[in-house]
Amino acid sequence: MKTKLVSAIFISVLIFNSHLFGGTVSEKAKPILAKINIALGLSKLKKVTSIKLTFTIDMPTQNLKGNGKTVITKNKVLAAIALGPMKMVSAYNGKSAWAKDMMMGIRDLKGQEALDIKIQSIDALMNPEKYFDSIDVGEGKTIGKIKCIKLIYKKEGTYDKVYFIDEATNLPIVLETKSKSPAGDIPSISYFKEYKTSKNGYKYASKVIVDAKVVKMEMNVTNIEFDQKVDDTIFEKPKE
């Protein structure tokens, strides 16, 4: 069960960059989004054909450690994690989403679960207006000593995703949301503690702390690669 919880939370964290554009954007949000675009270097992804990300997972309160990877192309996604003997894979093949784990076997993903994996694709990173309904500015607040802008992302039938953006750096530092999993709805707060800049100038969160009450963990990106050759069969749903 822990694997399912971690997978749902991890997917939610992964997609934070892709939520920064699209849908019906309020006039207040437009200049903020433009600054975030520059800060993250999203324009560097325009000609990228694939992204491969590897990371470690540490759950000290559960005495668990593991690792994972995501492989992303223009319109396909694979996200895999392993915690000891527990493994889970979620994927989107351009048409449908599926997951596989030791407890539930192979299953189709619908609703929130399907959306969360689908919007990790490069197409969603660059054109998320296809996937989200609205972006608006909420009441900002100070987190620690950091003055933040609040951005709210909405999609009918899914949970809001609320980001707090550092006014000084224009980078997201906190995500508040919920994820769906077989164990039920999971409220979570993700803290983007560190950023790194890739060789092509794209900036990504390299260290993320997640507090989901039932699960607390730290994720650290160990490597990011661009334009690697990808075998499309990895995105296809395995046969029963």
C-alpha cells in the first residue's frame, strides 16, 4: 500500500512545472506566469524529444529507501518506482493510461490518476492549455521569511493544485494538493527545497520534501538526460 501512496504523491510532484501555463489565465496571473517561464527556462524544451529523470526516495519514518525514474516523450510518459520488493509502474501511451503493481496487478487509470500521469508529457509541458481549465492568483503569504505569490490551478473533476511562488526568484517553492490512490484521497504538501540547472538551461527541482501525513519522504534527482533514444514499447500496457 505504501508504494501506491508514494507513486500517487510522486506523480503529483513531478508535474509541477507543467501546471504553469494554459487554460483560462486571469489578467493578474499572466505577468507572473511569464516570469516563471523565464525562471524555469521552459523555452529550452521546445526541441527536446525525450527527457529521462532518475531519483532516489528516502522515507525515514517508514524505514524505507528506494529509487525511480520517469521517461517522457512528446505525448507519452512512463513513471516507475521501487521501494525494496515493492514496485509500481504508471504510464500513458498517448491514448490511455495504466498502472501495474504487485498488489493490484495491471489496471486502467481514469479521472485524476490518468490526468496526473498524462500531463507529464512534453506536449503538456509546452501546451497545458489542452489539459487545464483555469489559472488565477489567490491571496499571497509569507512562508518562513519568503514572500510568496499564490497561484491556483483548476481542472473540472480533479483537485485544485495551489502553488506558492517565491517573489524574489519566481520559482515555485510549495505545492498544496490532493492525489487519488486506491487507499483513498491523499492531501499533501510538497516543498521544493533545491533547484538545479541542466546543461540545456532547463531548471528543475532537484530536492523535494513531501508531507502527506501518512507518508513523509524526501526525493532527490540524481540525473536528467535529454534526447535519448526511447523504445516506445515501454509505454504500452502489458498483457494480463
